[in-house]
Amino acid sequence: MKKVKMRDKIQEKAIKISKNPIFRQTIKSIKPNRTIGGFLGIFLFFILPELIGFYRGKEIASWAHNQTLEEPTQIGRTTYWLLEKFFEDGGSYLNIAIGLLLLYIAWIEWPKEEKDKIEGF
């Protein structure tokens, strides 16, 4: 009996999934919009919070910790605790990289989309 390596199984599954039309449609639907709002959304949700985290992360975490101690409701304490955890380590290079990658994808694909509209496709 022939042994099938895990790498081959994963590669076979990846090929099978990539040919699935539902998967292809899903991937197309999560691409960033090629509008000013799309670029602004990528910047506001991926890049700006991380830049704030690099420059003011420790101060925000300290403030959130103090608010956690003073907040009377459980939901308020949980919210401030999450804010503290979000900013306690500063910014994340991974999120900035993801944001820049999405900006790159949107920027590169935008001219191609405009060209396709002009040609009538």
C-alpha cells in the first residue's frame, strides 16, 4: 500500500478548493473596494490604530487600566480591559503589513479594472 504524504494531501485539497466556483466568488467579494472609501477604510482599520499604538500605546493602556478599576459595570470593565490588552504591547507590524498589502492589491487592481471597463469586458 502506497503511503500518501501529508504535503501531497494538502496540495491536492488546495487545488480542489481553488477550483471551487463558490470559493472563487467569496475571494472576489472580500477584495477591498477600489474607491476612495475602500482606501480610507483600509487605512483607518488596519494602519492608523497600529500607528497610534506605536506612539501612544502605553499611555492608552495605562488610562484603560485605571478606568477598569473605576468602572462600576461589568460590560464597562470588560470594554476597558479589552482596550488595555489591545494597546499594551504597542503597535503590530503584522497588521501594518496586512494593511499595506491590501492597499497594494487595491492600488494595482484599480487600473486593471478601469481598463477592463473601457475595453467593454
